[in-house]
Amino acid sequence: MKIARLGALHKEKPAVVVSDTEAVFVDDLISDWNRTELENGGLEKVAKADLASRPKVKLSDFRFGSPVARPTKVICVGLNYAKHAKETGIAAPAEPVIFMKAPDTVIGCNDEIIVPPNSQKTDYEVELCVVIKKDALYLKSPADAADYILGYTISQDVSERHWQVERSGQWVKGKSFPSFNPMGPWIVTGDELAANGLNPSNLQLSCTIDGEVRQNSNTNDLIFGINHCVWYITQFMELKAGDVINTGTPEGVGMGFKPEKFLKGGEKIVTTIEGIGTIHNSVVNYK
């Protein structure tokens, strides 16, 4: 199943994508794709419904909201691709590097990314994002994690490197500016991905800026796998239904170039992950 939220800002309705160009609304079954509905069997209710008989709408007629509404947490895994760790000059971590970003950074997949005032070092990061299906705490092993994963989506983990790196303290400062986490276009459930012969541990992912390929890698370069990261986080934090985990970015970020290549107003970002889709974001300067 591919689940999405379609509609104007703050007026999105839950939907299921049924073809490359069409979806059906399911707002008569659930209020939204959010924590409350996921905790109370919303996914199962929709899965049992006769979606084929519902009127179809064209995806092109609607704005895509973030595919999950108001996640309580946005958790990030840093330095989780071997080649990315190498380009930063930092040794590969012995344990996952975990940090947070403000949940209200999450925006729709095609919404504008806003460069903060006076920022010269706003950067891009393509990431495979995991969405949690049900509450998880103290999982016994990484093998248990799959039962708690709703599915996968695309995240653009925008980062302001001056605040993240040069101002000391925690990385959250450089990660939490408004609009710094476009997500979407939909969540592909784990069974849907598998039915297409795909594995989240072996997906191509890329990011282009104005047509220039900056990042082009595969999730097989992950240092810590998806299930390991979910399990690890539950050892010290309770994951709630609808929480999202950005699992890390590969090499090719702007700060890795010589000279550096940071985002500027007017640029177009295209972020793609195999088996999930593509998101498009225009970069604008704060007004």
C-alpha cells in the first residue's frame, strides 16, 4: 500500500495511491494518517476496505502534504553512510549517532525550502525515512524492528552547517529551521516494497541540484541498517506511531565539495529513492 495526504496546507485528507497517477480518499474511514489512527488500527481498517470501488482522483490535481501528520518526533541518524563519514573526515562511529530535529520542520514533498536570513551554508541531504507503525520500547533485538515499521518515504534533511557545526553544542540547532524536512510523496509499506522485489537495505538514492547530480548512492552503504537503528533507538526512547527516523545521508553533500556547494535561492532540488519515488523542492530566500 502507498499512503498519502492530499490537499491544501492544513486541509489535507488521507488517501491511498492506487496507480501512478491516481488515488482514492479514505477520510470516511480515518480522520488522517496520524498517531491516533495508527494506534487504533487505522491502517488495518483501510487495508480491509474495498478501495477498488471508490472514486479515483488525479494526483496531479492535489498538493501532497507530508505523508504522516504531525509526527511527535523526528529522529536522525548521523554519519550512517561509510563514504559520507569518510568525506567529513570523521571516523565511522562505533554506535549510531542519534540527534533530533524539531517536528514542525516536516513539510510536504513539493513545498518550498526556505533559506534562513543571512545563511551561507544551507545544505541538502537525501535520506531514506522510516515511519513507525506502533509504539516501540526496549525491543529485544533488531530482528523485532520490522514489526514496528509502517513503511518508508523520502526525506530531504536540510541542514544549516554554520549553526550545526561552527556554533558548537548540539546539531539540532542547524537542523530545526522551518521547512527543513520535506517528506513524501507517500509512504510505501514494507509489504508493498517487498512485493516489488525491493529491500530497504539495497535501494538507489540520489539528489540533484538544478540538474547536477550531487548525491548518487545506495542504502547498502549504510553503516547501521534500518532495523538496527530502530532497535537501538528504542533502548533509550519510546517510539510512537507516526514518528519518523531519517536514517542518514550518503556522500556528496554540499559541505563535502571543494569549494563547498551550498543551496541558494532559485535552485531546484530533485530527490529520488528507488521503489519510492521523487520529490521536488524549490529553494527560496527568507523574506
